[in-house]
Amino acid sequence: MKQSDIKPVKASIESKLTSFFRPSRLTIEDQSHLHAGHAGHEGREETHFSIEIVSEAFTGKSRVARHRLVNEVLVEELAGPVHAMALIARSPDEEG
């Protein structure tokens, strides 16, 4: 996918996570199409995401602490267009 094909919410998520966490791996999947017609979708695009991120920033932190960090970075997206986000956050030594 070309950079110009990336939609604005996904681009914002990618930019913020990359800037803040400097991940060794980052995968962001827009799963909004799977939720068409469900509550929280309401005909909007870019409402549901699945994110996998590997970063040194997560070393020594609990899963809850990792999720809180990501939620803090994405506070604007979570308050607005993003209805749901599945998150896997690992440190490099946990990647397998």
C-alpha cells in the first residue's frame, strides 16, 4: 500500500506510535469493515483497529501499564473517531 493510500486516522495512529515508542515492529490493521452496522460504526470509516507494537518502552511494564501508555498517546483518536482498539504491546525480548 502506498503512503498516499493510508487513511487519515490510521496515518495519525501510525505517526504518533512511531514517534513516541520508536517501535521495532508496528502493525496497524483497520478492521472497521468487519463492524459495519454495529454500534460504534454508524456509517463512519476508521472506527475499529487492531494494533501490534514491539518497543523497548514496554520493557519491565505490565500489560495494563503498556495499554495505558498507548491509550495516553492516542487519547485524541480514542475520544473521537476510534470506537474500539485491540492491542498487543510487547517488549523486544518477548517477541517470538
